[in-house]
Amino acid sequence: MKPILPAFLSVQGLSLTDAEKRLFAQYNPLGVCLFALGCNNIQDKAQLENLTKQIKETIGREDVLIAVDQEGGRVRRLTESHWTPVAAQAEIKSAVKADLHARLIAHDLKSSGINVNFAPVLDVLYEETNAVLRSRCFGADENKVAKLGAAMVKAYKACGVCPCVKHLPGHGRGQADPHLHLPVINATRAELEQDFYPFKQLKNAPMGMVAHIVLSAVDPKKPATCSEKVIKEIIRQEIGFKGLLISDAIVMQSLQGNIVERAKRCLTAGCDVVCLGNTDFAANVALCESGLELSEAAAERLQTVQKIITKPLPMANYAYLQNKYCRGLKNIISYNSEYDATEVLNRLRQQ
């Protein structure tokens, strides 16, 4: 059996090119992450179903992880009218709504061949929270964040979609956008307890994403994704997180070095997998040729994820649930003026 490349790669269009097919078949990536902008992977249901089928057939594993950022609000890659319009997390006020939100998203993803959602966001909202994150937070009360996050995680798992809580160990105090700059958080260890709390409550979540942030009270020199101290002492020990750990997109400008150097630093620090992000084919090739392999510990944690994604989508009247959801929430579709980090990356890519 081929070793698994510990990475979510990117795809360059609406279907795989011959070069991508050869690359994916040869290097056996753990998965891919799809985007609506930049890489332009998502057009309509028929196209998306065909793309996800192509990916699985090319890599040769039914359990290949196919991920997307479908949080709701401005951060949604599957959009109306083909899929359910979903609100930003900031508008979700109850566990009932959180459950419904996740089930509707899971239905859209699962029926399209996507089995991982990089959601929910468990960051606590502060006055200084950067615009990239504000509407994506449940709010300023860490207990509420944990409660609503738990409802979503449970619903995703029940629907056969693996949730990925983010951004460990807590990104809410970050004032910079990590797509462009490295945020430095100067809070004390005592203050950081509020940020850690939601992740402690969901320490058994199957997957979690680590943030590109510096916690000066823990490791003033390295971002969390590249810090053994943050990952081992804070995320794994103090928070007690047991799931598969994935880095935030390593193409972000908050990290330094070439793609392979960034990936190696993240994996050496304790991330199980890296997410490449919205980037070009050459970066995929470089990562594939790096010689990186999934560790035994990561392979064990991956088993939990694989059990979730094999579950069938529950039978339900999704049209009824969609109507119920939309009636209870306002301003679901009008997000065009809001900040979207993926659009930032897309503009940078075109420069």
C-alpha cells in the first residue's frame, strides 16, 4: 500500500487535468480542499459531483478526504441557487438552530461527494477581533460558543460529514489577518483560558485546525502551527485535544519560507496534516515531491475521521428543514460587502 501524503492539496479547475490525475495517483494525498474562487472548483451540483468522483477514482481510495470551508455567511463555497443559503455563525443564537444549520450544510456537502467541513469556528469574539473573523464567531461568551459548537459537531457527525473545529488554540484576540500578516496575541496565560475553553469542551472533536498566530505568553517566536510548545503543551495537553490536527492554509503570508519548508515545520511541531490552500499546481508538485508521509499517530487519529465519513446521510425532508431554517433567520444571502479572506488570497495569486 502506498504511503499517504499528509496534506490537503488543491485542484486547479472544475475537473482534474491529466497532470493532476498523474500527480494524485502517484503520491496518494490524504485529501483535497476545494475552493470557489481562485482555483474555481465549484459551479453547480452536477459538476461538483463529477469532480469529487474524479478525485476518489484518481487517488483510488473511497476514504479520500474532500474538504471545503462551508461555515455560512460570507465563508461559503457552495452558494444559492444550487445549494442552501446559510447564515453566518454570528446569527446562530440557539443549539436548535446550530443543529439545523449543520444538518442542511451536511446534506449539501454529502450529496455532492464532500465529506469534511472546516467548521465550526470556536474562536471567542473580542472588540479587537479582526474583520476576517468577526461574523464567523458565535459571540463573546465562551460558554455559548462551546454549546453551539457542540451542537454543530454532533449534527455533522450524525450526517456522515467530519467537522473540523477551528482555530486552535483560539484566534479571537488576533488583530491582524493571517492571510496577509502574522497576528501576535499578547494576552496572559490566565486571559487565554477564555480562548481555550470552547476547545476544551470539544476536545473529543474528530478534527481541529491550528491557527497561524503567535501566543507570546507561550512561544513568542513561532506561530502556533510551527510551535511544538503550543501544539504539545497547550493543544494536546492543557486543552487535551484528541483529534486529527490540520494546519491552517500554509500558503498564507503569515508563514515564511517555501511551501515544503512551511509544511515540514508544521508537521515537525506536531500538526498531523497540512492544508496547502488556494494555490497553483507547482505548489502541489513541490509538496508531493517532498517525501513527507503520514505518521503512525496521525494514522490512528485518522481512523475516527474515516468512521464518520462512511456513515450515510440520514433520511429527512430537507426541503422542509430548509424552509424552517430560512424563516427563522434574516440576512442569509446579503454578504457581498463583507470581508472574504479567500478573495484576498485570490487577488494575491493574480499579482
